[in-house]
Amino acid sequence: MRMAFPEGLTSPEMEISEGGVILDNRTRFADLKTMLDSSKDNLKVDAMKRIINLIAKGKDVSELFPAVVKNVAAKNVELKKLVYVYLVRYAEEQQDLALLSISTFQRALKDPNQLIRASALRVLSSIRVGMIAPIMLLAIKDSVRDMSPYVRKVAAHAIPKLYSLDPELETELVDCIDFLLADRRSLVLGSAVYAFEEICPNRLDLLHKHFRALCRALADVDEWGQVMMINLLTRYARSELADPELLPQPDVDLTLLLNSARPLLQSRNCSVVMAVTQLFYYTAPKAQLSQVARALVRLLRGPREVQYVVLLNIATICERNPVLPGTYAISKNMFDPFLKSFFVRSSDPSFVKELKLHILTSLVSEANVHIILRELQTYVSMSDLAGAAIEAIGRCAVRVKAVSEQCLAGLVQLIASPNEEVVCSAVVVLKSLLHAEAPVTLLSRLARLIRSIQAPAARACIIWLIATHVETVPNLAPDLLRILAKNFVNEDEIVKVETLKLAVKLWMIRRDDCEKLVQYVLQLARYDLSYDVRDRCRFLRNLLFNTTVLAAHAEEIFMYKKPAPALQSSFKEREQFQLGTLSHALNQRCARYQDLPNFPQVSSDASMRREANSPEEYRYEEQEGLEEEEEEYEDEEYDEDEEEEDGGSADDETSDEDESDELPHSNIFVKIFESDESEEEEEESEEEAPVKAPPSKSHEKKTATAANGHPNVPKEKPEPKSTETAIDLLLDLDFSAAGSRQTESRPILNTIEGNGIELSLSFPRLNDAQYTPLRFHLHNGTEEAIEGIKFSPPEGFDIKGTSQIDSLPAGASHVLELSVDLGDSLRRVEWRLSRNFNETGRSVPIGEQVQPIRIPDEEVEKERRRMSGLNRHSAAISSPVGGEDIVKAVNAYRMPNGVFLCHTRSRKDLVILRVTDDNVEVSSDNAVFGKMLVNLVQNLAQKS
């Protein structure tokens, strides 16, 4: 049957192309279907490229799904990747057909090519069918442990999709997120944090062991991940760390967070800069907030939309009053050096101009008020900015009383302007300035302008000023009321209401002269067309004439001096919302907005944030060809030779496990201190073999150490690079034996206190990785054997060694060797002796929680200069302290010129101690240890 032309033209089977040619959809993709059914891979690849091109243009190619899905098991890697890109787009719409290929997707999860594995997981998570949720869960559990970081990243993105499909799987998914948060690759961390925010944003307890690792990885994560991570760490700091303003010393973890985020203020991404700004605004000490000002001003050179958001945040910061004058706190002083950056430009849009004017008036002070006023006077001549500039002049006059007279004189001159908008704005500003006190000459001048000014707001302001100061001008006010009464019917509603107020006040002070005039005005208002005017008139008439009690107090009610109107800012309301959020920009609570928690009274236990080993050590290093393939895949640039690269990368990837022992860090041998008995042997070995450099602090955790019992086999040292980086400089540190001595035994319990057992403690100063060795000396002072002696270790610490003695004969002694991992913590260690249940408390001295190290002389000063600011502490001492006394108290290596070197046992934080006759200085990556060592040396000086 032949179709009529109009009917065929409007049929869904017909489409008009961009060139105006009418196409039939039934034959539109016939050539593509033919190419996809071909046996030649190159034709299929060309067809898929054309299909992906149509998808990118927004065309609907869903009808090709059956033809495309048949090629999902193709051998050609490039074709398979293109098919997966198509399936990710249409798998949710064509669920039935996609389910037919689910076994193929499961096989692809084991493909040697990482991009195929990732694409298969993407397609699997795009099928929104509840019955395959268990299959997706198994796939995600396998993928989070994949050797490829790219696959682990895709697995992190698949977790929220599965959660939205089946929320009952939250427990298993949270375990996967916890695993991903321990990942060492920055490519994965940003996506892991995103999954955390989507699934369990309130489970901050999961972040304790990952907090420090996330802080250190902040600079290496992609920009999108940096924003997510900074926002999460901000909430964590506000929930788990105490207010830095209330602490005598800066918190180590907060200092780590701020130091890690500070370089991101130079980021090219404005979202990252705004995230760091809100981090400092809400968590940093007030003295550090000045650092964000320059970064925010730099963003003002960006697009107008960026300028608007940045100016909103600056205006909110400026509205908050300074806490401590003279400091760069949350105050206006932050932006004083950049005052000219807020001057209005002719190219600025209107909303940017208004925000800049508001910021200028917020920054005004006696020091810069003349510069700002001169700039505002220029804006008065601009037609689109005149009203806002006049209001800004009024705010300057209110904020700085010293220039109020000058501003008043300028506003009075503007009243005579031919521009009605300027006159209206000037009169409105004068209303707020002259509320408390107004000169008679100015009031007279304003009253004469009532005939020429037509703007209702300006006329109402003049009447309000005369009524407020009616006692000052008792002869002028009746004349003004007479003029207004003549044209009362034609006045605006706001003018009529102010006229009624003036009439009532005149009736109070000059009833005999103005009674008839007042009654005439009230009569006009009684029959006015406006309901509000009639209502106000009825209220005033009853108050004055029909009530005895209220009429007696009418004068107190109407003539009472009211306070001047306060200067209210709309940005005060925005302080309830977090900076940089959509709610702050719109000044209203948006969906999924979370209020920032308040600081706790006391910080949570710092030992919880001690970095734990990840559930599985990833030692797979991706090869250069594999990384190039990732970039090509993400940018959708499919080259002809990509298939060869895929094959090579797959071979490289399968051999990663065999080559894991040949990592760059494994060829660096760390030589650390042994006991006194092994010193001579080490010195002899130093003469025979050159000392090899240890890794820097940031890389020590990546190399296997004696702590886990699996040391790496040292490899040949590579050729040194010509350019030295900071890490290369640290690699020159010499960790050869520096010598140490065992401390004297310190008594804890005597025979009476210990019920027959004498107990003392010494610190052998042996090297035991992150463990601090302890040596307990027990002596049986009784005449009979004591059995069942047991030391119960303190809770929350990792303990090594035997803590039980089956039997201690009479008069015999025994030594217990124990080691405790303090995690660089200063917590008190409580031991329980099970014989008499007495608790024996003993804090490990600060000097025993470090190990001596040896650094080349030329590197000591470099490291000392690096550790400045909060990482350096110094104090005066009352008397000189000998080097021998310091070595007895601190397990450090003694150098000439009063320098002592050591590092903390757990985190290997470098400590440089310098002692002179009258001063002690400690530079350390651990600020708390530095301060404690200064106090220790001061105590030694007092005892000497």
C-alpha cells in the first residue's frame, strides 16, 4: 500500500537530515549493519568508529545493539574496546539483550588486557537488573584486588552503581572501599574516596588508619579526586581533631593535613583552590589563613562565573569580624594587600561589580578609606553603578566615623544632581546617616527638594527625616505637611504612610496650630483607595482619640527616640553554609548538603591514625606502554598500531609479579644500628665495602624491612642521575652504625612494694625496626621460689617477646626482653604484674623512642633548613650541658660542634639536636618530639 506524502513525512520511520534530505530510518543503518556482519575486522572497526562518532554527536543508535553485541567476543582488541564503549552507553536500555552476553563479560574479567577487564566491569555495572547483583559483587571483589590500578579505579566507580541497585550489600561494599582506601596508587585513591562519599559518608571511623596516607597522597591524586579528598578530610578534621586555637601545641595530624594541602593553592583548577581555601578556613589556626588570600585573588583573573563564586566566598570571609587585631585571622586584613584587585573594571558584569563594591566597603579602614572613597566617587558617574556606589559611600561613612562628615557633604551635593536615580540613592543613604543627628540647614535643604523629587522612595525618606527630627524643625514641618496634603491623593502608598506619621507627630508637639491640618490629612487617608493606608489611619485615629489609656501614653509611643538602623549584610546569612558549596552560592539549603561538624573538645587518640599495612601489598609497576594505552583509551584516540601495544602491554603485565623484586626501591640497602657487641664488626665491614645510601623517609615504607621479617635482597646500585631532586639528596644519608650505650637500670619496685620481687627497667638501645626494646630485671628477695610470674602488656600496643616466668628460685634473678611499638606516641605504658596485681606505670622516656643515625656533614645543614617553622623549636638553657649527659638521656649520634642526630623509631622522622652553652634547638619532622626534646635538655641544664 502506498503511503500518502504528509503521512509518510510525519512517520517515525522518516527523519530529515541536517542537509535537508529525507532519510528512511529502516535503511539508514543498513550499511553499518552489513559492515558489522562482515568477516573482516577492519570493516567492523570502521563501523564501530562511525557508531561511536554518532553517539558523540548525540544521535540515537540503539537499534544497532543486536548487531554490535554479536561482536563482544571478537578477537581483535581494538574492536572489542569499541564494542564495550557502545555497550556501556546502551546496556541499561537494552537489558534483555545485554543479559544474553553476561557470560562473555564474566570471561572478559579474566582477560590479560587491563582495558578489557575494566571495560567488562563497566558494562556489567551498567546493566541495571537486580538478579545479577551477586555476580557484580563477586566481580567487584575480584577487581579491587586486580594488579592493574586502572581496573581498581573502575571497580571503585562500580561500587556506587551496585549499591543503588541493592542497598543490602552495603556491608560487603564497605569492606571493598576500606580495601581501596589502603591502595598505594594515586590513580585509585580519588575514586575510592568518591565511593566512600556515596556509600558511607558518615563512617569516619574507617578513615583513622588511612588518614595520614591520604594526606601524603593528596598532591598526586587527579584534580577531581583532590576536591573530593579535601572535602572529606575537612569533615574528618572537624570531627576527630580538636580546635587548634585551644591547643597549646599544634596537632601533628592537623599539621600534616595542612602542609599536604598548602601546595595545592597553586593548582590550575579553581575547584581545588576553593577546596583548600575552605579547609584552611575551617580547620587551620587563624595565623595561617593569610596564605589563602593570594590564591583567591589569582582566581579573579578567570571567567566571570569563577569570579562570581570566588567573590562570594571572599565577601563571606570579610564579613566575619577579626578575632585578634593585628593578626591575619578571619578578618579583613587578609585582603588588604590586594585592595586594588577589587576595583571595578568596565568589562566586569553587573553582578561582579556589585560584589566588588561590597568587598571594598568590607575592607574599609582608617588606613585605606581615602583610597576607597576616591574610587567610589568615580563610580558615581557611571550610570549602571551610581546607585550602588552611593550606597557604598554610605557604608564607608558608617564603618569609619572619621570620614562621616566628608561623606555627608558629598551626599548633600549629589542631591542637586539632575539624575533622579542618583538623588534617590543619596536621600536613602542620608536617611541612615542622619537618623541620630541632623543639622537644621540640611533638613531645610531636603524639605525644599520635596517639590522637585518625584521618586517615591526619595520623597518618603525626606518625610521620614523631617518627622524623625520634627522637634528640631518645628516651623518647617507644618509647611511640609501642607504641601503634602495638597497632593495626598496622588502620592504613592509609601509616601502616604510617612505623611500620616508626620501628621501625628505634629499633632503631638503643635496641636493648636496644626489640628485642622492633621484632621484633614486623616480624613483623606480614611477614604483612600489603599487598604494599608486606611488601616494605618484607623489605627492612629483610635489610638489618639478613642482610647483614654493609650492616648495618655501616645507621646511616649510616637516621640520615643529609636536606635539608628543597623547596617545589615546579606552575606551574614551565608555563614551558616560551608564555603565553596552550592548552598553557599545560592544562600539556601540544597539537597544532600551536610553541615560541617563542630570541633570536639579533645582530639581522638592519635594512635588510631597510625598507618597500618594495606590488606595486600601492590608491587606491580605498570610499564610505559601500558600507561600510553591508558591515555589512548581515556582520550578515545584509537591508533592503527594499538593492537600491537595491547599485546605487548599484556605480556608486560603478566610478568609484573616475576619482576616485583626488581623495583627501583629494592636496590637501596638500609644500614641501621645494632647493639654495642656488633659495632666492631660493622666498622670492619665499612672499610671493606662502601656504604650504600638509604631511601628517603617517604620511600622507606615501600621497601620491605626487618620489621615484617621479609627483607628485600639488595640489587646493584643504579647510575646516579645528573639532576638531583629532593629525594636524591635524601638518598645520600648515611645510616651506618653511630654507636650507642645501654642505659642504667632504673628501679620500679623494691622488695617490700613487690611482695618479695625487686623490679627494675633498662633500655638496651638495640635496633628492632619500629619497636623500642625494654629489659625488665627481676630478683627474688625471698627465701622460697616464686611461681607464675607474668607481665600483662598494655592494651593498644604491639608487643614482642616472652612476658612470663614459670618459676623464679629464691635469691635468683631473671631478665625479660620485651619490645613495644609506641607508634611515636607519648602515651603512658602500664604493665600489670600478675603475682600481686599491682600496676606499675612507667612512661618510656622521650630519649629512648629514637634511634641514632649518621648523616654526611654537608647534608645536616640542608635538612635543618628544610625543617623550619613549626618543625623547629628552640629555648634558652640556664647552664651548659655536656655531650655525655645528652647521650645518656637521648639515644642519638654525637657529632662535633654540639650536634646530635637521631630519628623516631616508628615513622623515621629525622631529628637534629643542636646544643650550645646557652641555647638548645631541635629541628624535627615530628613537631611534638621536637618540643619534648627541648624540655628534656632544659631539665638536664637545671640539674647540671
